Amino acid sequence: MKLKEIRTEKGISVPQLVEMTGISRRTIQEIEKRGDCLVSNAKKLAQALEVTLDELCTD
């Protein structure tokens, strides 16, 4: 999962992403660390970052 890469490219901080998605800070940090998450969270993240699920989830 390219969450951290995409987030930093777009200049979005973790607290901003929390506000945009409603996903907790801890969950976002765990997703960035582990590289996997629930599909429901992946959809919220992709929408907030304005990317497709493929772009977000491809290594």
C-alpha cells in the first residue's frame, strides 16, 4: 500500500487525513506501517487522496 507515499506527495499530514476520512490517527499509522487495511478504510483513504483504489493499493 502506498498510503504514506501518496499522502506525503500531496503534502497532507496525518492529522489532516484523520479530519478528511474520520479514520483514527492510530489506524492510519498502523496502515502506513503494516501496509494493509479494511476495504472500507481503503475506499475512504482513496477518496480523500483523490486516487483510485488501484493506485493506493499497488506496491
